[in-house]
Amino acid sequence: MRLAALGCALALAMGAARAEAYCRSTTSRQRAGLGECVRTGLPLGWRSRCTGYSLYRADLPPEVTMAALDRIARDSVGAWARVPCDEDGLGQQYFRVLPNLPTWQLSGYLPSGQNANTVSFRHKWNDNAIHRPGAIAITIATFDPYTGEIYDADIELNTFDERTNQDGFRFSTSATLGDPAAADLQTILTHEFGHFMGLSHSDNDRAVMWPQAGLGELRRDLTSDDAAGMCAIYPEEQTPNTRCVSVPYGGLATQSGGTVVESGGCRAAPWSSQGSRGAALAMLACVGLALRIARRRA
């Protein structure tokens, strides 16, 4: 496998004007600055009607409980599931992300093994080119470079640790209030699940997919631009004639050795490995969140 990283931009760099502000992630290695959209390569997306995610069982920061993380993750994916794709608001994009059982498997994709689309907190950051300083979270997706089909997506959160990661972030799990000393976890996860489903950054500074947010800022509600981006990937009128399988390729890895389970109300039939379809690239879509102290970049 090869890794291609899309940088987390913290400064404003507006590109050419477009009718829409959303961007789709693609197979291209090209990097985009803030406000720019990569137009080369194939757009990314999941093939099935649904997929699943798994919460990592350990390494939660002290301010986040597993119950709170579960609630917030469900609310975050739920926001994307309610996107209307027609003028009367009745038709919705067809794709769903469903909760699977928790896992012990960290980020990564095994072409010949069981997998989990993991949501985890990372207590060490800036130790390689992927985990860039200033990024509060990243989403790493593995995909087929010839078709754009996403095989696996993992979300990592940059958490503060007194010993190993003093430049990390503390997270707020409040259902209603923003904490000026912490990043709002639902805001961050809603953004990252947008990457998870195939969206890149928007140049609409009100959108969930805008790549900056301040500490304490709540940005949980999708804008029309976010909705348009999701409907471009999974349009209601093009609902695929495939069943919902929330289990990852190769089966769901819940613990050492992995196991195949039923989850999310869908029959969890394991899919075959995709290793024969060519070497996969790994794409990083990340959000850089600027600390809003007394100023915010315009």
C-alpha cells in the first residue's frame, strides 16, 4: 500500500469561484489549499447501501465516556442520514453509516483479513507525516485507485496527554453548550464522517465541511452546501440495487483475531478481500482547526 496525505491547511487561500462550494475527495495525489478543490482523479464513494463504524474500546481521554462517545457518534452520522436530495425534501440520499460493535483494531486496512472502520483517540501525534501539527482529527480512507470505491475509513482524534501529547486537544461532550477550552466532539465527528463518506473540504465558511473551527464552536447542523455534496455522491434517484451490509470487507474485527457478527439491523455476510483488484492507495482527509483566542482568520 502507498500513503498519500492531503495537508491540513490553516490559512485562507481562495480558489476560483464555483457554483457549489463542496468538494469531493478523489483518487488524485494532488494537494488542495484552503478554498481549493481537486478536480483530477476519480471521486471516492462507498459501493454498498451502507457501511458501519466501530468505536475503539480503549484510550478514551478522561473527559469522554464510552456512553457519550457512542451517543455523539450516532448523532453525527444521523445528521448525514437526514440529507434531503429533492426540492420537496422528501427524497433522501441513500447511503447510511451504522454502528457496529466496538473493536480492539486500530486504524489500518487488511486486504486479506477482518477489518473495522475505527473511531479512536490518539495519545501521540506529530510522529509522522500524516499526523500534522494543529490537526484535531484525521480520516484515513483506503480505496481502489481504479474505481474510487472506498474499502475502509478510520477516524483518529488528536487528544491531549500530559506525558505524550501536550499539543493535543481536550474534547467537550455537552449536548447543548460549547466549552471555550475544548473542541466540541460532535462538531468534529460530524465533519470527519463527511470525509468518511467521501467529501473533501468546502470553501463555504458556514459549512460543516469548512476546514476550520474554533475551540468551543458548535458546527453540528449541515448547510445546503453540505447536503448538496452528499447528494452528489449518493443521489436519491440513483439508489443502487444492492443490499445493506454494514460489516467491513473480510468481516468485522472486534478483538484479537476478529470475529464476524450481525450489526446495525443488517445481515452481516462477510465480503471477500479486495486485494486482487490492485494496490490500494490510502487517502488522508483532515481538518485543521485553528485555535480561536482573540482573533480568527477571516
